[in-house]
Amino acid sequence: MNFLVFGREDINHIPDSEHSMGRIGIDLNHLNDNSLVDMVQCLDGQRRNPGGLVIAINVNGFLQENPDDAKAFHCKIVCLIHLSKFDIAIKTIEKNSKLSESLNFEKAYCLYRLNKIKEAWALLKDEKDASFKIKELTAQVLYRLEKYEKCFEAYKELVKNSEDDFEEERETNLAAVIASLSEKTGKEVKNPPQLREHTYELCYNKACILVGEKMFGDALEKLKKAENLCRQALEEDEVPEEEIEDEVGIIVTQMSYCLQQQGKSEQALKQYNCILKQRPTDMSVAAVASNNIVTLNKDQNVFDSKKKIKIATGDGLESKMTNMQRKAIALNHCLLLYHTNQSDLCRKQLDKLAKSFPESSSDVILLQAAIYSREKQVPKAIELLKGFAASNPAESLHVSFVLVQLLLTQGHVNEACDILKSLDVSHKPGIVSALVTLYLNLEDKDSASKVLQDAINWYKENQPKSSNLGVLLQEGSKFYLRNNQMQKAAELLEDLRQSNPRDPRTLAQLISAYSQFNPSKAREISRDLPPVGDMSEAIDVNFLETASWSMGAKYVKKGGKTEVSPSAQSNDTVIKKRHKKKKKGKLPKNYDPNVDPDPERWLPRRERSTYKKRKDRRGAGGGIGKGTQGAVGGAGEIDVSKINASPRPGSVTTSPAGGAMTSPQGPRQQRPQPAQKKKKKGGRR
């Protein structure tokens, strides 16, 4: 079981539109107090400047004198928003319910900035006669909730009806919504508005749209253009080089993803690592690059993958990444734990994955079954998959295929066939082929025939013009012909004949089938065959006689020269007998062509006339080393007869006339000598 299907996610960047905050203000009409008017005008001029703190202090002083003034209270909330005191602003609004009845927009905006998106949506969804700023904030909330269809319609209306200085930002956000929608559906968005590409944000989001449509080559060109535009725009603003590289990192990450999808893994891996070395300030960029490196490593380089997955699963990424991205990273974490044999920790992470993303339950079940299978607990894996398939029929297709595979490994062929037949796609040619093969293996031809017939009937009723029907009819007729069921084969071949009446192969098979049970019908159909003369025009008889192609080149007919027809010459298909090339013998290094070779070079060395026998020097030392200790051998050196020595008892002496005196024997010579060993017959000579 191979569960190594790593997920991967790219970045669909949306510049978080904060321009709506710039329009949070107070209606100057109906203000009577001059001091309050001055503060509101000062607030409108300073916007985000630190002077807002001074204004807030003045507003507090004014509210102490006029605690029920709704405009002053509104001014205080706006000051807190400009000071990014969103928590305090919400608490202040909740404490003064009477004065905050008309401040739903401000409260929803504070919740949005605190990443409490669902609470913000609860305030905005029931707004009637919503103002333009509420509609704009609603569109942004819908994007964060990943309700891209509604968000797309909202932004189309906003772009159409707006006339201010923020048209470019809205157009950028609309492009980001289209990119996310195409990534989610995998299809082109219908009736999208025409978007410009004069800024790097718009060009980048246009590239993301192409990525969602799987057009990676075109997307790569757009990303290169976006990178150039980004560098030019930031250099004109005299932005430091480090900040430029940090901003460009988002674009380069998306470029690396396109390269990865094009199969250029090494180039993509190199760019991902370069991005991580720069330590991007945007944590989502680092997380996506790290996750994609893990997908490239797969089950190799596990140590590096462990470090990268820690970056991808760091804290603070929930609000910066989509659900699809976070789910892919969590699934990759589980896969990495599985491939590093950390089964217990993998099970814990799978439980977390199932709770956080209920829609990924099928992936969780497959991984749990894989763990059981690796632990050689296949029956538990089978029971787990059966339970899931029964309770989740809509998501059970690929789970059922894994279940069938496990059952086949355990030898439960009939049960595997029952599961395949119960699937909604059991009429597909691939599943029909598998079922027929399995039933034939069980020698159950009736069940195989029934599977074929049921699939053919389904296509006749539901998709009569499908090409799959023709495939099933052809394979079914072959099956019946092989099993001598000629009448059923003839029925299927008749259906094929209706779609292509002049097909000679179909006609030949049909004649072969009818000849077994209806010869007259076979003769009638044989009239529709093309004339023999038309079929033999393209046949070259001389070529067939010359080249016995059916038996291979070894059996080519040997004969005299024959005239080859022009058709055979043009095809150049005459089979020629191979001739083995004779290899030249290797000559010795000191070979001299002017000197005759030695005539005795093939004789053994000992038989050559130049051979000299080595002298056998064994025993050349005379009596050295023999006799008693200190005795010296060699009669030529010492005359024993001249030595006056008294004979020892038991020694034998001879007279000078009798010859030379024998030397006395020492203890070693007095020992009985061992008998000589006889040579074995047939031994090595």
C-alpha cells in the first residue's frame, strides 16, 4: 500500500484591504459644540498619526461633561480604532449599549481586525439597507470565511459602483477572490470582469488565477513580470533592498510552486531554500515554502523534513492561511510521522486532523489503515475501512479500492468482487475488466459474463453514444468467442456492425461466429466483405517468399537474386541474414613483423630445445646437521683414522685393511628409521 501522496499548497496572496478603516469617521452635520467639531476635523486630518492619543484624551474630557453625547462617544471609538486599540473599543461599545446602537460597523471592524471573523459576520449578515462601507467590510469578511462565490458577487458590485481613490485596491482584491475561486473549483470563473495588470499586485493575482486553472507555464511568465514591476515600484520609492527582497519573496515562492508542478524539482527546491535563508517577515511565506520542501523530499532526507515541518506548523498561522493550506500542512505532518515509523504520534496527529478538518476524514482513515497494515494487523485495517465505507457512502470510492486491495492480499477474492460490484462506477471499463479477470481466476465464467452484460446494458440505457460502449462490445465479443458462446458473441458483434457496417474485422468475427450455428447467415454476411482483388493489391508476393518474416530472420529463404518490387524497395523491409564480423587477433606487445615467430612456441617449456633443467640442490650440504651435536660431517676434511680416541663400549671398529672406519652413531641415528611411504596410484605426477 502506497500512501505517499503528499499534499502541496501555494500562496494566493490577497493584500488585506485596510482602506475601509481610512473612511471610518464621523458625520460633521448636526454637531453644535465647536470644541467637538474641532476635534473631529483634527482627527480627520491626522488619521493614524500619534496625535490621535491627544484627541482621545480631549474626547474623554468632553464626555465627562456630556456623558450622553452620542457623537462624542462615536468620536472616542474612532480614536481607539486609529490607535489600534480594538479590544478597548469593543469593551467600550459593549458597556454603553445606548450610545452604540448605530456603531455596528465599527464593532464589526474591530472584530475583523482581531480575527474574530465569525462574530463580525454575525453582525453584518443581517444589516438592511447597508451603506457602502458596510458592503465593503462584508466582502472582506466573506473572503476570510472562504465564501468566495458570495464574495465575488459583492466585489463585482463594489467595483462597478465605486468612484474614489481606492479603485485599484478593490480591483486587486477582486483579482484575489477570482484566484481563490479558481483554485477551489479547479475551473475557469464564468463571466469575470476585465482586470488590468499595471501593478505588481494585480499582475501577481492574475498569475494566481492561471495557477488555479493549471496553466503553470503562462502563470510563470506573469510572475516574472510581477517581480519586475515590484522591484521597479519599490526602487522608485527608495525602499531598502532587504524590504524589496522580502516583498518579492511572495512572488518567488509562487514561481517555485509553478516550477514544482512542471516537474523541475531541483530548481524549485533551490529557490525554496533561498527564500528560507532570507528569513521572510511573513510567516505564511516561510510556512508554504517549508511545506513544499517536505513534499519534494517525500520519504527521503527525513531530518531536513522534520525541521521544515516545524516551521510549517508554527503558531500564529491560523489567520494568515486558508483552510485548504492548513489542512494540507497537517496531512503532510501525519504522513511524515508515518514514514518515520512514529505510529503513536501519528495517531495523535490524525485525531487532531479529524477534529479540525472533518472533511478530511477519508484521508485520516486511509492513514490509520496504513498503520495497521504496516503493523501486520490487516484484519483491523479491513474492519476500519468497512465501517467507514458503510457510514460514508459518498466518500467511500477510494476507500473501497484500498479495501479491495487488502482483501485480495488476504485471498478473499469473492468478497473483493462483491465490493467492486456494489460501487456506483461498477459499469466503468476498468472495474469491469478487474471483475472479469477475478472471476475467470475463480473459474466462474457465468459471473464474468453477467458482469459484462450488465455493463453493456447500462451504457445502452444511459450513455448509448459513449465510446466505452464500443470498447465493452468488442471485449465482450472476444470473451464469448474464446469461450465458444457463439450466439452471444454474434449478438454483440451485430451491435458493433450497426455502428460500423464495413469494418472487415467485425465482419470476419461475425462470420466466424455464425458459421458455428447458422451457416446460411454467415454466407450472407460474407458478401459484404471487400473483394479479394482489392485486398491483394497491396500484397507483395515476392517479398513474402523472400522473407519468411513469420519465423524470424534465421529462416529467410536462401535463393538466387530476385527482383524486388518497387513497393518492397520503398518500404526497405527485406530481411537480410546477419554475418558475424571476424575479430582480429591480438598481437604481443614485442611483436616484430620482420622476424619469424618461434616454431617451438606451441610446445611446453620443458620440451623446448632451449630449456635448461634446474639442478636439484636438495641434500647438497653433505652431512651437515646429521649426527650427534657438535659432529662435523665430510670425510674429505677430517681423517678419522688419525684421531687417537679410545673406542667406547659397544662400538665396532675395523682394521685399516678392511676399509674406512665407520663413524660412531649418535642417539638420533640409533633410533629405528620409519618405513618409506609408498606412492599412491593415480596420484599427481
